[in-house]
Amino acid sequence: MTVGDKGRVVVPSEIRDARGWVKGTTLIGIDTSKGLLLMSRDDARRMVKEQLSGRDLAQELIDERADEARGDDDEIAKRVG
């Protein structure tokens, strides 16, 4: 692939066909430390759902906040002596 006029990149037909990307498919580009990850919005949704499957995000947030509060309490206790 080559970056063309106005930064446009043409995805080869073999890749578009294999992915089922037709005209109008919304693509998402994610810049990673290893390069650019390109996927359809639908594929991104599926990936996120798979990664979050079985996790209790509300409880994870509660646990993180409790850990932070304990750290704050420890810091205050050090300062007070």
C-alpha cells in the first residue's frame, strides 16, 4: 500500500474481499507500538466484547477506588507521624 494524495491509502481488493469490507464500511485505525491496526467498527465491537467478557467492570472500578483510598490514608498517616 502507498500513501497517496491527501493521505489516502487504498486497501487491496484481496484484503477487502477477505474481510468483507465493501464501499461504505467504517474502518477504525488504532496506532499501536508495533504499527497500525486496521479493522471494521463491527470487528472492533466484537473484539472489545470478547476482551471484556466475564469481567465485572463495576466491581473492578470499586476495587481500584478502594485501593486508591487506602493509599491516600497511608500517605496521610505518614505525614501525621
